[in-house]
Amino acid sequence: MAGEGRKVEPPIDEDVTGFELDRPVKTQLRTLSKENAEGVGQHLVMTARMMDIDLDRAKAHAETAVRRAGRVAAAREALGLVYYREGDWSRALAEFRTARRMSGSNHLLAHMVDCERGLGRPEKALELATSPEAGALPAADRVELLIVISGIRRDLGQLDAAKLVLETPALRTGQNKPWYARLAYAYADVLLELGDEQGAHEWFVTAASADHEGETDADERIAELQGYELTDLLEDEDDELDDHDRDELDDDGEHDDADERADDGHGEDR
């Protein structure tokens, strides 16, 4: 339509080139022109960078990537992940299905199952979670799926089943894997809901020891079980500064009042 220009794209950080992407994503971008591939790649990198910092900016970059490369699975996945973070389960699921259809990969299956769960369809979620495709997932994706399945069982009030789902060999042997902290945390959480505080404490400690990236709040859960409350040292410093500022204002106010009284006295003399 006349008068409609190309939508303004969100800015790219100066250090982002687009070459930071993993090789499989770069392979997908080869279907685009060189210029477009570079631009889409930059927006995908920015989406990932902003995901934990500014979700609105992440969404703007993901939407731009989809506008420029709607037939690239990685772009649809990126937008789906933003919707997923927002809790927009329906849109996230639609994007994940599209990405799955385009790529033929099942690595988003755990996210899709969790979307079905979020939409209040536990039966459908469990049906998808037990599909043949789920059984063929690599270990990392399989663990993520088990965590989601356990959550669904908890939603249904099936706590023993939720616990049993997580009692896999990975729980005992996967300490050095990047997903281990989340698995141990999920297991501790189930134990706590079952009333096993001692077991929950032990597994929260295990989760905290494995959580090198700060993905869980295991330390806080441990403190709660021990009857402590963790405080943010920076917040404490801010509070101290605020108290200091208030004291200075009070002092200034007292000086001002004294000055005003002095001025009033001089006025009477005159």
C-alpha cells in the first residue's frame, strides 16, 4: 500500500556480527541472500542476548527475524521462545510446531509439551510426551521432557508418579551435565511437596552444587528449609544510602527552619 514503508528494525549492538550462531543455524540461513542472512543472523543473536535482560527487545528482534526469514526454522523457534517466556502458550506452541515442521527436528518437544500443560491440556501434553518421537530424543532433551512430565503429574495431584518419573539413571550419574542442576532441583521440589524435608534439603544442596550458571534458586530454597532468609547485599547498601539521604534531608530541613527563624527575627528588629 502506498505510504507504507518497511517497518523500522530494532538496533543491533556494535559487537554483534551474526557469526556467533551455531553451525546448524548458519546452515539454515544459507537459503537466504548473503545480506539478508547476515541481518537475520544478527537479529537472532540479539534475541538470545536480550532474552534474560529485556524481553520486549528480544521480541522485537525475533519478530524482525521472522519478517525477513519466515521460512527459516531458527527464526520461528526464536519467536516461539519469546512467546514461551511471556507465557503466551498458544502462540509459542504455534511457532514451535512450525519450526518443527520446517526442520524435522524434535528438540522442541519438551517446550511443546509444557505449552500444552500451560493451556490446561494435561492429557494432550502426556500423549505428546509419550510419543515415539519423545523416545528417540537425545539425553539432554529427554531430561528436560522428564522434568515437564513430572510437573504435569504434580498438577494432577499424582505426586508419587511425579517423583518416579525423575528417578532415572541420569539423576545418579549426570552430575557433570549442564542439565543436572535442573533435574536435581525438580526432584528436590517433589520430595518437599511429599513432605520429605530432609531428602528435599539434600537434593537442593546437590542442585546448588551443580548450578554453576545460576539457573535455579536452590540456595534460597536451602536457606528457607534451614530457617534463614537470604538478603540482597546490594539492596541493603541501597537501603543504607537511602537512610543516609533521609538523615541529610532532615538535617537540611532543620538548618532551613533555623535560618527561617533567624530571618524572621531580623525582620522584627528592622
